[in-house]
Amino acid sequence: MTEIMTRDVALNKISSDIAELEGILESVVANDTGILDALSQMLSALHQMQRKNEQLQKRVTDELSALNEAVQQLDLRARSLQKAIVVEGDSSADQNPEDGLLEFLFAFLSNTTEIDIGANVGRVSERLLAAGYTVYAFEPYRPSFQKLTERLSGQKNFHAFEYAIGSGDSTMNLNVAADTSGEDKWDPTLFHSLTDHAMLEDCKFTSTLPVKVRSLESLQKAGEIPESAGLLKIDTEGFDLNVIRGMGSGKFSVVMTEYWDPVHPFGVSGHGRLEDTVKEMKARGFAWYIVIYHVDETSTISYYSNRLRTVPKSWGNALFFSDHATFAHAIRWCGEVLPPTLYR
């Protein structure tokens, strides 16, 4: 009997312990469910906060973009309201901005000697002497040479030579132009040439004159000109390539040559093509160039750089550079003085 009572007490104890354990388990399960619910609510709140943050960031970004655009518009408007101070030059300076560029480059060239081939009566030589250059000028047409020396021979840094310049030493016939308009429309001395190229209807080659031709290489070897120069200006009305081919080993920082578009009246016979000059100059280490061009029919004067294509009916000058620093100074000057031509 006592054993039965002891067993019943033990069973009751076990049942009580099981019931207590079941209560504990139910409590744990209930607590875990609460934790999961709390976590789910927290995640939902975080997602909402993230969405609000993304919306806020987008609104801030849009507002900053709008503000930046408004600032840019104000800046452009302010720039458009600013007017450059323009110092008026003579008509020659207005029509020949490349001469102003040559003056400007004086400050950036370590060698300030200039060789002026096709100097005519000395308009450009005079400007460059005033800028500080030492000038060696070449003009084969005697009447123009006489005016050149009368104009500038008193200046100590000026040296004049009655030669044409070509690829070698020889005697050649200079084609002498004449104004046939009957109205004194042209200065024919600007068009004399050693090439027999196409001309205008009212300005023609009418005679020839034998002239002495020297090469730059020959002049350098004879000590008549320096072996190097900061500037070499070539204006020979279609004979420029021959001048370049006679440069020899002479060193030049900037070389300016003339060109004619193939449909320009002077260029239709194939002389003065820009692509031919670029090819020749690149072979000599002149990697960069600027073209300042004119279109007479529209009075356009503009510029572009490092492009072979020429504007239809244009003529002008190409400036070649042996170092990028000088080219950079020149292109900056062009951007401040001339409207650009953009190629798309």
C-alpha cells in the first residue's frame, strides 16, 4: 500500500512537471512569435525609411541639377552681356589677323628672328620689326624691293635681299601680274609668282621677268641668314612648297604658308593645296597647325586647327608649329580674336 502511494505521488509529480514544461514551451513559442512579429515590423519600417530616403535623395538631386542649370544659364547670360574692349587697327590689320598672331607670338619664342619670304613693300616686315623681331626680308620684284628698302632700311634689325626663294639656286622667270579691270581694282604686285597658275578675269599674268632664286639652305650655308629662326613667313603665290623643300636642316619654330581651296580661282589649277603643304610639314616634324582663312564673297574670316578639309572658295594661311606649347598659345589667341569654324 505504501509503495502504491509512493508511485502515485511520483506519477503526479511527473504529470505536474510535464504540465509545467508544456506551459514553459507554450510561453517560449508565444515569445518567439512576438519576436518575429517585432522583427517583421522593424523591417517594414526600415523599408519605408529607405523608400523615403531614396525619394528625398532624388528630390535633392533634381533640385541640385535644376540649380546648376540655372547657374549655367546665368553665367552664359552674364558672359553675353560682357563686351570685349576692341582696339581698332588699320584696314590691313583688320583683314589680316594672322599678322597680329605673329606679333603676339613674339613673347613666346626664344628665337625672335623672322624670315619674310615674299615681303612685297614691307607691310608685314614693318609690323614685326615694331614687335621686336629681327627681320630678313626677300623680294625679287625690283620696284617692290626698292619700296621695301626705302621704307625699312634705316632700321638696324632689318636685312633685305633681292632674291626669290625656292628649292635650289637658279634663275627663273617671274610671272608679272597686271590689273586689267581698268578701274585700279587690284594691287598686281601682290600676285607676281614663279608658278603659272590660274588667275582672275581682271588680273592676269601679262609678262615675265628673270629673277635670281636662292634656297634657304644655300643662304644658311653661305652665312647670309641664320641657321634657325623663330618665324618663317612664306607668301609666294603658289610657290610655297618649293620654298619648304629648300629649307635644308634649318630650324624654325613657326612656319606660315599660304593656301588656296581647289575651287578658289587661284587654286583650280592644283597649286597651293593645303593637304600637300601639311604632308610636307608633318614630314619635317611640324605636328600641329592652325588655318586662318578668308571667303571673299561673304567677308568671312575664321579659323580651325589640325584639319585637312578647306572651306569652299576660301584662301588663307596655315601656321605650322614644331612644339605644342607655342601652338597652345596661338590657338588661345585665335579663340579670343576670331570666330571658330566647327567640324561635326
